[in-house]
Amino acid sequence: MTNLADGRRIETVRGRPGGELAERVLGFWSAHGVLEGVAARERLEQVVCVLLDDSGEVAGVNSVHAEELPLISSRRFWIYRAFLAPGSGAENQMFKAAFERLEAEYHSDRSNPIGLGVFVSDAEEMRARPEAIWPETELFYAGTVADGRQLRLRYFWDAEIGPGAPNSPTLDETAATEYPLEEGYAIEPLAGSDRATPDDVLEMWARERAITDQAEARRRVHEVQMVALGPEGDVAGVSTAYLQRNPQLRLDLWYYRTYVAPPHRHGNLAAQLIFRTRDELEGRHARGEDTRAEGILFELENPGLRRYFNRGLWLPAGFLFISENRRGAHIRVHYFPGARAPAPA
């Protein structure tokens, strides 16, 4: 039970409110024209929390049902629904109470849905709350379905989006892991660098046969963001980013790619390129220098890494799984602070 400051309380009745409380829930739904009859009694089995006012009367009810979401490559989530009496003002507390109970169930049984999802259909709510991540509930914008509803998700802590490797780290482990840049290496923006030039990047790509099409290499070199320099001053790796609209999110995002030359793959260079490119683009956005994109997106193609890093949330990089492409690559997004979901049509 959660006590609110004004004498109200939230009771978690997961599964089915019993006896007299069940009848009061049914009466509440009926009085407000929400549900009646058989549909209401069936919904009782999906109830998670009940909000009671200071006199003990029902003032709100939430419920969930499990659903595979095609938009998220058929991952299973609990879909959240709630109705609170007008003026109740406890929407966030009700969501959090339901989330905590369902998260505990997931940790007891990993076959349960991996998070909580909300479909937002009210255009006025979309306009009033455009943040890509709602700070009160941590629900993030995961895309728009064909009928115009927005989908928002929140993963349970350590939720797995697919089978892992035997040594897959937990979210706690990755959150606590440091990825220091090895001694002798340096990473800096290619633009303005006095130690590396676009020609140096082209030479590295050609030497390692990373991009064999010279015309494509010359085109892509203009997308290079950060350049990693090895102990001998040679180009050891690069990150690139190009602006593109994502059809699922209906947003312009930086599409991120990285390449580290084989002799330099023994350390944390790839991780540091992600972190530093993220910080560089995020900084430009925050300073108003380049606000064309709402965040960064990348597609993880390596099957081994997909199995190893199999959590919905990636820490410390801060990327969220949103779907798979046709080749099975995992698509992940990182929103910049202040990023906004698209306005409804």
C-alpha cells in the first residue's frame, strides 16, 4: 500500500480485487461510464492498483494485459490502462505503483513481459507532453503506429530483449563498468584536428579494406565525427554520423557507425568512440549549434554482440532497444536532453 500526502492511498491488488472492493471497483467503472457487465468483470482479473480517497471510496483503477508489439519486433510488454476520477491528480503515482509490482514479478519469472507500455491516443496530451522521455514516469517514446497513436515504453530493470550468452553481463554490471581509453590513444573531432586529416581516414579505410569503393569512401569521409589516434599517431578508428528520418519514430536522428582497425580492437576504443560521439553531438544540440536531430540511433549487426549485450537498456551508453531491422540487427536510440516526440498530425 502507498499512502499519499492528502489521506488517499494506493492499494496493490494484483490479479483481482476481492469481495466488497471488487464490487466498488465495478461500481466506480459503471458510474463513470468506463466499463460495465461482462467486460468489467473480465477486466477485474487485470487490475493492479486501486486508488482510494480519504473516505475509502474508489477514485481510480489501473490494469494491464500482456501484448506482443509488432512495432517493437513482437517483444512482449504489459499494456497499461488507467481511469482516475477527474481531478484525482495521482496518475504518476498509480503508474509507479503498478510498475514496481510488475517489475518484481519479472525478476521472479523472466518469462513475463519485459516492461510496461502505454498507448497515447489523445492528440492534446501529445501536444501538451511532447518530451521524448517523460521525466515523472521514465516512459520513452518508442514510435507511432498506423492509426496515429504514440507508443511509450519503460523497460523493467535488467529486462532481456532476447537470449543471452552464458557470460552476458547484468545491467548492474554494465552500469558499474568503466571503459578507460588505453594509454597512448587519443580521440578528438576530425573537424579542426591538427593531427589527422580526411586523407588520413581515407588511407586507413583503404589499407584495412573497410570501404573498397573509393567514391563511397570520399562521400562518407564527410560524415566522420570523431577520429581515434593510435600510439604511433596513426588513425586507429573513426565514428561517422549522418542525418536521416527514422520511419518508426518519425524523427530526424543521427545514424551512428563506427569502425576500428583490427590492430586496435583489443581495448575500449569502440566504446569510447560511442561515448565521445554521443557527448559531442549532444553538446552541439544543447548549445543550439545543431538541433536538426533529436538523438542518435545505431543498428547493431554483430550477432555475438547482440547476444552478449541483450538488455533493453544499455548502460553506461544510455541507448534503448526499439526494434530489429530486416537483417535482424538491433536498433537502439539515445535521446538528447530536451528531445521531443513528433507532434500529432
